[in-house]
Amino acid sequence: MAVMPEGYREFLKELAQTLKDSKVLWNEPMSRHTSFRIGGPADLLVIPRSVEDTGRVFVECRRSGVPCYVMGNGTNLLVRDGGIRGAVLKLSPDLDGIVPTGETVLEVGAGTLLSELLDTACELELSGLEFAVGIPGSVGGAVAMNAGAYDGEIASLVSRVKVLDQEGRVFWLDRDELSFSYRESIFQHRNDLLVLGAELRMAKGKKENIRHQMEEYARRRQEKQPLDLPSAGSAFRRPPGGYVGPLVERAGLKGFSVGGARVSPKHAGFIVNTGGASARDVLQLMDVIVRRVYEVSGVILQPEIVVLGEDELPQ
Ligand SMILES: Cc1cc2nc3c(=O)[nH]c(=O)nc-3n(C[C@H](O)[C@H](O)[C@H](O)COP(=O)(O)OP(=O)(O)OC[C@H]3O[C@@H](n4cnc5c(N)ncnc54)[C@H](O)[C@@H]3O)c2cc1C
């Protein structure tokens, strides 16, 4: 259990009263905000519509020692069954939009969904992001996770990122300060920073070529991935020189279940929620996968999914 400062619930109530322009939800089941459809209640979930409110929650929580978790569209998250003590800041498309700032340059708010960004880029005849079609996250989440597919990754387009720090300062960090590598960025290790937006440098392209490439990638996803069931995408990072799916298959675990969590029979790199899965089911299944893959292939798999929250509800 996280050790919470005394009176933290009163602090959250007072904080919520100061928010001018946010959706405020109490004891909100995180299963409503994650693509896995799993997760116990967050004490307070705030969906800010202004940078001011975003800053107020982030800074005041940090100042008071109350945990404040930042999320985007919840598509890479597993929230444990006991939920989250403290506040969750969910950056949504309500926060900011997409602004062209040069012939091939876009400034994009963190809460913007990649799907919206892709559609806009295509309309503006800007190429480079086609690989991201079908990644269901937000721009902030994509930057934090360095989301990628089909040999592309968002890091290759990011020139700088607008951040908010725990003192409430807003500033830009250049790409070479962001420690991007495979599914990695500085934001996974610096919980004193929040992504507010990103500047992306695209290339000029032709609308029909961009559309065609996006359709091709979408078709490949549809063919290979279990998109009909809730999941958080690939459960594990790709190990050097290999792929997770074949390793899990070789370990005899394709289709293997723990409770409502199952290794997808369509793509063994995905864990799907077949209905009513708990976070405990998913975590136990991940443990089995890690152990069996190591026994059979000697490879130690690392989770790609970010796990948050408490095992048990508060008494
Ligand atoms: C069906 C499916 C397919 C997927 N395919 C892919 C794929 O091909 N490639 C891929 O890379 N991923 C894939 N994913 C995983 C996921 O969509 C990406 O990791 C995505 O970038 C996560 O974005 P999000 O907004 O949902 O982030 P969340 O899941 O909400 O958060 C993920 C992490 O980012 C942090 N974060 C989010 N927003 C911010 C912010 N503004 N500031 C600081 N930190 C932040 C969170 O704290 C958390 O640690 C897939 C997921 C699903 C469900």
C-alpha cells in the first residue's frame, strides 16, 4: 500500500474545488479509462480542459506529497484491482489541438489522439506518421512510450517537447534531451515532468499516397492483432534479436488463460481480457509467461505495459 500523507482526502477535496475548468470524478473505476477495461477506482480523476488546471493538480499534489499519476488514453496501462490512491490527471483531446507552425511542422497538444493527428496530417499532405495508424494512444502517451510500429517510431519526428515541471514552469526540451530509445523516453523515469505537447517535423507527401500507406498498415494490424477484445497492446517489449509472439508460442502458451486473462490465440504477444479479467489475472499470466519463456528459450521478457495502483481496496 502507498503510504499517504495524513488528511490527503481533505487535500484532494480542497484541490478539486479550486479547479475552474475540469471534469472531476471521485472513486472513478479505472476500468472505464483503460483499453484493457480493467482497474479499481482512482480516489480522484481529473480531466483538465486548461493548462492552468493541469498545472494546479500536478504542482499542488507534488508539493503536498500526494501521488498524482499522469495518463493519456489509457491504452498501455494496467491498473491494479485496488485502484489508485491519490489523483489521476487524464490528458484528453479537450486540452489542446493541432497547430501548423511551419510548412511541415505541427505543434500538437499532449491529449490529442494519434488517430486525429494522422487524419489531420493526411489532410495537410504531411507524411511520416503513417506507421502509427491503429496505435490507440494520445500524443503525450506516444512521446512518453516512444510508440512505434513497422520500423517507425514517434521519436524520429519529435523535434522538441513542451513540458510542465513540478514547480509549475512550462518550457521546451529538445529532442536530444529526451533520451529516446526503443519504447523509452526520459518521461518514464522523471515523474516530476509532464508532457504538455510536442513539435513534430514531418515531410511533404501526397494525400493519396499517405492514405494508401495508412490503409495498408491498418489492414496488416487487422489481420494479425486481436482487435476485437480489450488489451493494452503488446504485453512485453521486443527482446533484442527476436519477437515476443514466437517465444510465447514456443513456450506452449498461445491461448493459455488465467481467469479472464488470456494469451491471444491470434497473436501470442497480446494478453486479452476475455471478460471480467482482474489485474491479478493479468499479472499472474505475465508471471507464467516470463518464467516459461525463460525456461524454454533463456530470454528474460520485460513488460511493455505500465502497471499502476494497489492490489487491495482501502479498508
Ligand atoms: C490494440 C492496441 C495496439 C497497440 N499497438 C501499439 C503499437 O503498435 N506500438 C506501440 O508503441 N504501442 C502500441 N500500443 C500501446 C499504446 O497504444 C501506446 O503505448 C500509446 O503510445 C500509449 O498512449 P496513451 O495515451 O494511451 O498512454 P497511457 O496508456 O495513458 O500512458 C502510458 C504511459 O505514458 C505516460 N504518459 C501518458 N501521457 C503522458 C503525458 N502527457 N506526460 C507524461 N507521461 C505521460 C503514462 O504515465 C504512462 O506511463 C497498442 C495498444 C493497443 C490497445
